Amino acid sequence: MNIRILLLIGWLMAPMWVAAQLDSIPWTLTVWGQQRSNSLDRDMGQKLFRGGHITPEMVASSSAAQGQDMGALGFTTGVDWRWTSLKAWKNSNARICGSIQGKWVGDSRWTPELLDLVFSGNAGHLGRWDVLDGSRVRTAAWMNAAIGLEGQNQNRIEIGLVYLPAYTGVHIRNGYFHVDEDIDSLQAYMRADAEVSQRAAWGSAINAEWHFLREEAPFAFHLRIQNLGWAVVPKMTQWKVDTLIETTGLTFQGPEWSLEAVQQEGWGAGFASVDSNKTVVRMLPARLDASFEYPLGPRSGWDVQVQLGEWMPLPRAITGYRRAIGKQWQAGIQMIAGGWGRLRPAAWARWRVPGEHAIVIYLEDPFGWGTHSAFGRGITLQFQNM
């Protein structure tokens, strides 16, 4: 068996072995999936990914929702298991802690002109310069197995081994497209690059948390960093394009532009440079969370949270109201802005199960589960063994 696979299995089993040595440990298991867009509704998105008939009405609706902003579509899904030992480490106040996380993140962005060109053609764009700058698509999936120490107030730091089996990215750095109003000339320019990992990557990442909790302070503050690290891709195939096409009378001159040449295998190879065996270092889509909690009464409070990174085009801002209901229930409502979408609601509930357990359910845009015209939805399920 490959030594790297054995190393990964050993690293994954280490936290489980530690857990097996203890009678009982606090741990949290979280599973989530979220998808959001500022212009493509669920119906349009499903047809793009699964296939189906895209009507002109759907394209017009997406174009109207996007306006003159950059279009965005993103998703994140994964599972995270975190644990903390009950025994102190070497007669100190610190305890051993760790986590195992699997994650898949995707990010797409496009200009309004690119949306029209792809789905409607350039019939309505004659005499107009269509700018494509900044359009991109990228995805990454990885696993992070980490171990570290936890101190007072649940402050913790972990260092982990990262296994990244897949990475793909396409980026139009500069580009434009122009057809004259008389349809007798064309100009197009493209400077873009694309890359696909051919082998799994390995690297390292840090997870850390800091919590400000004081009895004399009327508020609490939390800071969390996830997946701050890198991975070395031993074999990445990269394409780079930097070319300009200009025509007059819409007739391409030269033997390379004949119909026979275009149909031949290998046509267009001169437009792009290819490196199929390159070793590169890629940073992981790290994320920073900062949250602020302020009590409004003995059983209620107001929360504010900001999330940065993880390829989100805009910071994700969250604010909401929470309240305890009886001894076993807590619930809250929130408003979310940014990320890959515009303003939307969220709701959550937490049930404290007798026996030191708790179950949490979090729904982003609950209305998105009942209509195809919504611009996304999300769900997070969490089980806590306290």
C-alpha cells in the first residue's frame, strides 16, 4: 500500500485512538450543505448541473436579478468532528483536542456580458464592448485531520495534515468581445489560465479559536480561523491563453483560418501554452469567523457575526435574535447578507437532550426549500456530546 495512504490512515485513526482511551469525551459532529447565488435561482441552477431545457424567460430573469453586478454562485458542504479530552496534559490546565474535517467548496463568478453571450448570443450586443474580466470557476475538496491543545474558555489551537484529492480552476483575467454594428468587423482578446490537479496534494493547516468570556463583561466575543494552510500539488496541468483576434469583413485571413484547418486535430494549439507536469503550492480556502454576543435579558440575546474568506466574493454578515424556551430549548432568527448572495433569512433551534446531549438544526433561507424561484438554501445539523 502507498506510504502516503498509510500515513493518512494513521493520522485519521490517532484521534479515535485517543478517544478510545477515555471513558467519555466532549465532542461535536457537524454536517452541512449550503448553496447560494445572487442571480441564478434553484430551477436554473439545477438545469445547469443536471441538464434540462433553459427557456428565454429563465435567462431574462437571471439577467434582471444580476443587473450590472458580477454574477456569483457558490456552495460549501462537508462534515466536521471535534473532540476534547477530559484529562489535563502533563499536569497543566491544557487538554488534548483534535478534529477531522472533510470539505468541498465551489465558487463561480461572471460578468453580465458573459451571461448574455453564453445563453443569448451576441445579437443584442452589436457595437458594444463586452467585458469578461474577473469571470472564473474553481472547486476544491480536501480532508484535514488535526490535533492540538485546548486551554481555558475553550481556547484551542490545532495543526493538521491536509489531503487534497481534487482542485480545478479557470480564470479570465482580462477579456473583451466586440462586433461592429454593421457586422463587418470583430475584435476579441483573452488572457486567461486554467489548471487541473492530476495527482492528490498533501499539506498542512492550522485551526484556532479564541473566546473572550468574562463574568464581569456584559458581552462575549469569539474568533475562529479554519483551514489556514497550504498543499503541494505534485502534478498540475496548466493552460495559459494570451491572444488577440481581429478581423475585417468577418473573413479570417491566412491558411490557419480555413475551414479545413479549423477541422483538423490540434487546431488552436498555438493560442495556448500547456504545462502538464508542474509542481505548485496552493493555499486552502481558509475562513475567519468573528462573532459578538450581547444579552438583552436573562433568557434572550442579540448576536452579530462576520465571516471572511473561503472564496466568498463578499464578507458574509449575520445578525439575529435568540431566546431560551424552557429549560431544554433555544431558538433564533437571523438575517444574512453577502457571501454569494443577497439578503436572506435564517432560523435555528437547539434541543438539550437529557443526558448531556444537544441537537442543533440551522436553516439558511427556509423559504428556499419550498420554491424553485429561490436563490439558494442551506442546512446544518449538529450533534453535541457535552
